[in-house]
Amino acid sequence: MNRKLSGQLGMYMQRAGLPLRRIASLSGIPHQTIFNWLKGTQPRWHAALPGDLHRLGEALGLNGDEIALLVRLAGCGPARSVLFNRMEVSMEGSYRIPKGWFPTGDNPFTYEPEKYDMGVDPAVTYAGKPCVTIRAGANPNEFAGLAQTIVASHYRGKRLRFSAMVRAVDVENMAALFMRVSGAEGEIYAFDNMRNRKISGTIDWTRCYIVLDVSEKAVSIIYGFFLSQKGQVWMADVHLDEVGPGVPTTDTLEEIVPSFPSNLDFTE
């Protein structure tokens, strides 16, 4: 039983003044699941759980600290993954995190300037409009990113292209866009982090893109950009568009998690 989560969630729902089914519709979480949490059931961990809680918090009108508290009470602890886990607490650095976006990384961390700083860059714009940046500190860990998650219901059965203008300076390892399509139990239906076309070194503004198919079973879509280790990267002019079947996908999921066994005799 998780009485702390149920009590806090109950208080937030009472404050929001919305019926359970309305909150379920807004967040994309089954109403029975939310009901169980209210009754004290411990949320079962899966890769999409932090994103589910974030959407639930937004549906309830919570601020960043309140959402972070829900995530923490649900037991979403540190978890290293190349598939980008939500960070447990928001960063409070020299940049402002834009509304609707959240930090991600290989481990949850509070703001530590020797690792990474990220948010809207007040000194740089693209075509006269704001852009966001990730800047490595003196001692960065594996990676940090800035992301957004949405309910997949509006895009099921469609092909989506996530694109943005990207600029990089002195990136020693890599920087890239990323996008992941996930199911209700954490299943990953499609994924790309530009691992086969990564950004490194110094480049001027360049259009980058990811194209993925959204499964009929998909529940959430997360997308954003990240920096791995030293350097600085910027993102601007972001678009999420439906495209036709003539636009090839960039899905790299099978390269990460193969569909079939291989090299069982160790000859390669």
C-alpha cells in the first residue's frame, strides 16, 4: 500500500475539482488505474510511469514541484537507460525551463552546475524566436536532455515527423534529437535517438528530424534533444507533423533490441 501517494493525489484531485473520468481522459491514464492509486495501490514500475505521472500532474494543474513530489511518492527512483528516463526533480539552473518541457537524464539529479545546465537561452535566438540549450559543466555525467511527452491517442496509426533546427559547439561525444513511442505497460513500439547520424563537433543551424510510426496500442510519445558529455547544443523551430507513407521512418529500435536471436554459435 502507498498511503502517502494516495493521500497527496487525493488532495490534488479535490483541489482540481474534476471528476475522475475527466482526469483520466485528460491524462491518458485509465480511470481504474487512477482509482487504484487513490485507494493506496502501489504503482507498478514501467518505463512510461514517470511520463504518465507527469501528464496526470498537468491534467490536475500542478506545478513542477508538485509533479516531482507525485513522481517521488510513486517510487520512481534512479534508473539508467538509453531510452531516457524522466528526471525525478526539476533543475533550477541559470536557464529557465520552458513550460511543457522537462529535464531528462541518465540519473535523476538536482541542479549541479558541474554537470549540465539547460533551458531557454536569453542570448541566442533563431529567426528572431527563442531557442533552448543544454550546456555541459566541468564534470558532466553520461547525458542530459530536455523533453516533452504527449498522449498518443490523437496519433495512433499515423506516421509522425519530429524535426528541429540544431546548433552545436565543441560537442566531444554526441548530441541529437530523440523520440520514443510507448505502450501502457512500458512497451516500446518505436524509437530513434539519431545514434547512426549523431551530431558532434561544431555545426551551424542544421535541420534534423526523426520519423516514427505510432502503434495503434501506443499510449505516450516522448521527444526532445540531448547532449552527451562535453559541449553545448541548441534547439529551435520545433515541429511535430503527420507525414505520409512515402516518408521513410528512422526507427532504430531493432538495432537496440533485436527481434530475433543472432550469433548463437559465437562465430562473429
